[in-house]
Amino acid sequence: MQENFSLKPYNTFGVDAKSKYFTEVQTLEQLRDAIKYSKDHHLQILFLGGGSNILMTKDFDGLAIKLSLKGISEEDLNEDEVLVTAKAGENWHEFVMYSLEKNYGGLENLSLIPGNVGTSPMQNIGAYGTEIKDVFVSCTVLDLENLELKTFNIEECRFGYRDSVFKQKGKGRYVILEVSFKLTKKNHHIKTEYGAIKAELENLGITHPTIQDVSKAVINIRQSKLPDPKETGNAGSFFKNPTIPLTQFEDLKLKFENIPGYPNGDVVKVPAGWLIEQCGWKGKQIGNAASHKLQALVIVNATGSATGKEIFDFSTEIIHSVKEKFGIELEREVNII
């Protein structure tokens, strides 16, 4: 147990906020002990995974627990499918690469997403036409109220767009320990229709892509427009892509004929990056915070010395300007501490 501990290395924004207490756990027993300590001393808990989806706007007056549970196991389900279970502390991209090395399909479109396996179900991470829910089977969690283990199946997780029971009714009650995925061993379902994947595959001269080819294309696309958190502090996409009623979208289309949208029944998903860019934020910097020059959806710690409050205030300005111009209220995807 360490006191007055800087969390700068543990959040990808690189914000220098401190936690009153800090500990790193590698086993379930250590985790239970840390939670008991927090209860005995009436401390709030902050669980840290890869630190890629949090913005520290102030010091944390409690116990920060770094989850470093590691391990991957496999179970053959049949000739075509395998159940792969990864502990919460496994790095997400390294886990995807592990699966691809085994030629297991289903995660390739989710390559290079920052963070750890344990946080992947919390917001149903997704990219390029794939979401966690497409391959998710179950997750084992620790109930913080009674310190007992519980298993959530896909129905109980109530997955939505960047959403789950762990962000709603179960928020603050459970900590995810491991996640199980059903992946394909052969007859993989190749998804290339979303975003720029097809164009990148053509660039690479690939006409009959494998799952490894799709992963390579996704990595190339992400690296071409998203900053590396190790070089420039960021948390990836800062805002959710808003979903608006079809009638509202049609009205906006009359005024902004180039507005892109992805219809789904009577609602339309609008790319937040496009909305932000139209408001003149792409590449714009105020103080130490900026919107990335290649992807307006990403807010960066431009100088390396931004405070969390600076970044939060910068995001608020973006929300206000998009609301004023388009009548759409952007929602932050990043968890604010």
C-alpha cells in the first residue's frame, strides 16, 4: 500500500493526479484484501485497468487499485469454435494478437484498441463493424458488496452502444476479473464493409483477405489517424457517436446536405468527428488541450502538461458548439473522475 501516489503513468492522458492510497493486485486474494482494507478505512475505490478510458480532473481521495490479473486459457467447443478466456489485466491488443497467432477469428476488427481485457465489456468496445457482444460469452466478476464471485452471461450484461449493465445498474458494484469469448477456428466471417478497410486492403494489394489481413488493415488505419498515447496523451475517441431520430436527421440534411449518417430503423447514428470538425475544432488548441489534427473526435494532452480540468473544460466547449450548430448534444465516452 502506497500513499499520495501519482497516477500519471496509469492514465493514457498522462494527467498528473494523485491517489491518497494505491496498490497493485495480481491475485483474487490480494484484490479481496485490498477491498476489505478500503471498507475498514471507509475509502472510495478506483479500479485501474489500462487507464485508457478515464480522465482524472482532480486528485482521488481514496484507494486506487491497479488490476494486474494475468492469464489466458482455451477450451475447444467443437471443430469450428473455441472458448478463449482472458484475465482482466491482459492488454487488449496483445490478446487480439494472441488470438490471431492461433488463427482464431472474431477479434481482428478490434485490433489496436487501447486498454485491458477487463474493461472491454464495460462499454461494449467496438470498431469497424464489430462489437464485443458479437463474440462475448460471459464474464466473471467480484461483487463488491459481499466479495463473492458471479458470472454474467450476454443477456445479463445488457449490451448497448458503448454501454452495458456495468455502466448502468451495476456501476460501482462489480469488478470484472476475466472475460470469455467464442472465436472461430475456421470458416471465419470476414468483415471488410465498414469504414476504410476495403480501401486499405486494396492499398496492400489484397483481394482475398484473411483475418490477419483485416487486422493489419485496421492497425494501419488507426495508426494513420490516431495518436499513440505513449507519445501524445489521449484516450482515443472522447465522445460517443450520437444517435438521433430519423426525422431530426432529415431536417438537418436540408440544412447540411453533406451530413453523414448510418440509419438503423427510425434512428440514425451521426459521426461525432464530422460534427466536431464542422464546428472548426479539428487541430484547434486552447492552452494545453487540443483536438487532434487528423481526427477531431480525439482530444489530446497537446503539451504533456494539461490538467484533467483543462481537458474537461475543452470538451465542454466542443459540446456547446456542436449543440449550438446542429442541435445535437454530444456525450462523453471517457469516464470522468
